[in-house]
Amino acid sequence: MLSRRSVRVKVMQLLYMLNRDESLELSELQKAYQGGIWRAFELYIYHLYLTLRVAQYADKDAANRAAKLVPSEEDKVFDPRLSKNPCTQSLANHVDFLNMVKKYGFTESVDEDHIRSLYNAFSDTDEYKAYLSLEAPSDVDHAKILLELYRFLSANDLFLDMTEDRFNNWSDDESLVMGAMKKTLKAMPLSGDFYKEHEPSDETVREFGAELLTLTAREDAALLAEIQPMLKNWDADRVAILDMIMLKMALCELLHFPTIPTKVTLNEFVEISKIYSTDKSKEFINGILDRLMKKLLEEGRIVKEGRGLIDQ
């Protein structure tokens, strides 16, 4: 689930924390990094669980309709298929998934009234009504309505409030989690270790992210010394903090990560600057990195493994 860009963002945020609080130890940052990486996966499990809980509320809806003294014709024919279908059941009966839900403490923390409100809002949608009108829905139909349910939830203020209450910086992982959720729901009914592909991989987390964090922090002074001559009329103290952090990280990648193409490094930090820094940052980052890269190439200090990894 985690892309290298999201890992770079997490590293950047931790280096910013270090810049603001020099009393922080590198070991503390490394621990925070590992925790932050797994929080994205925890958020994915949380969204999957909330989607399941809302779908399962169809059973309660059916019970409430049946308990009416004067049920309508719609009440009499209501089918709680949103809960009972094979796709929903494949998640509801998945032992490993339920164990993770229990481990993270989601069962006790989710308000039943919130689930009811979310279900009632979704039950008014045309998509849900069309689904209930199908005579013999297939697994494809069941998976499709669960995907529609998640799309509805991810745009619902109550659902977003529930997410932000538990994951206050969830916006950093929003696109990752939504992508993983859509992939999972489209693959329903689920079986085996479906969630494994969304766990942080050792290669991304340890070999890239953790090393990038460690090297950039440890070589801070040396990286700054390389960057300063490239600033021309700019004083290093006047460079935006995040911009300087991104420059140091990018330089660290150029020098110490032989399997990452130079063009990828440059493009990635330009794109990150568009989201997290000022309007003029992308041109500034692009210009400084371009000069840095040319200088390092001329000096033979950029060594990449494999063909096509250096774009001059």
C-alpha cells in the first residue's frame, strides 16, 4: 500500500520535527517512523471494519422493519442482502481480519449510533435502492455495492469525523488507504491473507525509508555544505525549512541510493513540494536539484546501478 512517495513524506515530516526540536534523538525519530508507517495500515483496517459494520446494519434494519405493528409492503419484502451476501460475509467471517480489529481496539470504540446514521444515509441513495431491486445479484453486484458504500462513506462528514478522531493526520495517508480499500472491495469475496499486500514491505520501510531518515539526519551538516554553493543569491537561512529538508533528502538519495534513478528523485521532490510547500517551491527545488545533479555527475559522485538510471 505504501508508495515511496508516501515514505518520503513521512521522513520529511519527522525531519521537520527534528528541526523544530533539536533535543529529539535519532532513535526517537526512527521509532516514530516505524509507528507512522504501520498507522497507515491500521487506518486501512479501520476503514474496512467501518464499511463492514455499516453493511451489517442491514440486519438491524430488517429486524426493525419486521417489528413494526403495521409494516409496509416495502418492509415486508426487505432483503438484508447488504449484510448477508457472500462478499460481506467473507469479511465478517475472516478470522485473521477480526483478530486485527480486536487488536487495534476498534470493536469497543465504534459508536453504534454513528453506524446507524451512516447506514440510514446510505439507504436513501439510488445506488442502494437499485441494488435491492436486483432479482438475482451476483458476487460482482455485491462487490460493486460495497465499493459504492465506501465511496459514499469516504465523502460523508460523520465518517470523516470518526476517522479524524482516531487518526488526526489521516489526510497524509488518504490516497493510499482509499486506493487499498478500492482494490480490496473489487476483489471480493475475500479469502486467505488478502491484507498482506497492503502491509508495509521490508524493502520500502527498512531499506529505503528508515535509511533515508537516518542518513539525512546524520549527514545534515555535510548535505547543507553541498547545497549552499548552489543557492547563488540565496542565504541558506532564508530558504523555507521544508524546502531545505527536501533538498537534503533529495541529495541524500542521489548520493546513497544507487537503485533510484536520478530523474525519479528530482521529479518526486518537485511533486512533494507542490503539495507541502509554497507556490514558488517547485521551481526553486527543481532549479537547485538540477544544478546539484549536474555538478555531482561532473565530479563522478553519482553512481547508479543498472541501465537508464542516470538521466543527464
